[in-house]
Amino acid sequence: MREISRDWTDVLASVTKIILKAGELAQLVRVEGLERQRKSHQDFVTAADLKVEAYVRDCLATLFPNDHVFGEEQTEGQPGGNGASREGESVIWILDPVDGTSNFAAGLDMWCLSLGAVHKGETVLGVIYAPDRRELYTAVRGEGAVLNGKPLSVSQDVPPEQALIMTGRGAILPAEQYLTVLRRLMEAGYEYRRYGSGALGIAMVATGTIQGYIETGMWPWDVAAARLIVTEAGGYISPFPLSPAKREPGPPLVACQQGLEDSLHSVLTG
């Protein structure tokens, strides 16, 4: 198995420039007008998703021609490859070009671009950028997480009755399952919000403004970057497989300040 040796701080500087430009591209496409293609109920592929993913792929292929790119919208036959056939042998970039597409299309600011570099199943670099909010979250393994250049730290010792939890619900999952989770949250004493961007919701745990994020089934591109940002900010996130070979929701996910994980897992699983 080939080892990867890179200065990830230098890589982060290069990748951040790409993501900032990609955010501008998404905003420009939105201003020019969106052409929607329905994927499923309240889940759209926009021109921005496709153009942003193609742009990031091209840039990564130029910088790292031997790496692989696993994107939400396109996997095979695209610049940078798909990573499925050589998982574990090289760096795999896991990309969500627009997370929170319905928010993006509606003109709401709760959407982001998410890019994580994964090696041997572990995220070594993560970038989440919310252009409308002007929020840039970044992390390199072992070097902490920052928001717009300022170090991040999760909240400490906030009890359930004072905690604010972000929730998510994939459109393919039963509504009753989500409603059950909300009932359990309230019974456990939590307050909750749902903003419609999983990657950004997880990243917000790292700021300490919310104490947790839970969802019954998420996708690798929602989690790849955000899980490193949370852990580097001192938080907890449940194990989540980042396998490019699988395009299906992963297990229930909990991201939170230390000490709330058992309670929030109980909310999800009963």
C-alpha cells in the first residue's frame, strides 16, 4: 500500500483557494438563473451543483493527478477519477458541491461546499465554505480547526435542558422516523432546529453555538470534512464509513460536545 507524504498545511492553502472560487461560481450561477432537474422530492440537481463539481474536479486533477475524487453528483468518467477501484491506496477527495441545495435554490444562506481529503479511511484535511454566510471552516489532522482563521472549540458541560441540537432528515427516509426522533429529543429536554445542510450543521457544533447534530442517515459527502472539523475542535462524532464504493446512506450520526453522546445516541436509537 502506497504511503502518502504531504505537507497538508500547504495543501490546505491551495485547496482553500479552489473552494473560495467554487463558492463564487455557485453564487454566479444562481444569479444567472437555475435550471433544476428533480432528483426526488425536495432534492434538486441545479446547474450550480454540476458546474461547481466539475470545476473542483478539474482543479484537483491538475494539482493531484494520481488522487481520486468522489462527488455527490458525478463519480465515474470525470476528471480525477472515482476512487472506487483503488480505495485505500491513495488520497480520495470527497466532495459535496452544494450541500443544502433547496436552501441555495430558495435564496437562503444555510448551504455550503464541503471537501474532505481521506487517506486509509481517515479524513486528513477538511474544508467547508458557506459563501452567503462568509464562513470558512478548515481543519488539518492534528492542527486544530478554525473558522475564518480563528480557532474553534466545542461547548463544554452544557446540560441537555440548556443544549441546542441541530437535526437533519434525508428525503428518502420515512417521515415517521424523523418525528419519533423529535419526540425523543423533546422528552430528553433538548431544544432543536433543522436548517437543511448536514455538513454545515455538523461544523456548527465545532463553534460551540450549538451542542450537537443528529441525523438518522447521512451520506459520505455530508460527513467527510465536517467530522475532522468537529474532532479537531475537541468534540465527539460517531464512527461513519467513508467508502467511495457505496452510494447509500450511512448509519445514524451523532456529533456533539463531549458528554452528550450517550444521551443523543439514545434519542436516535431509542
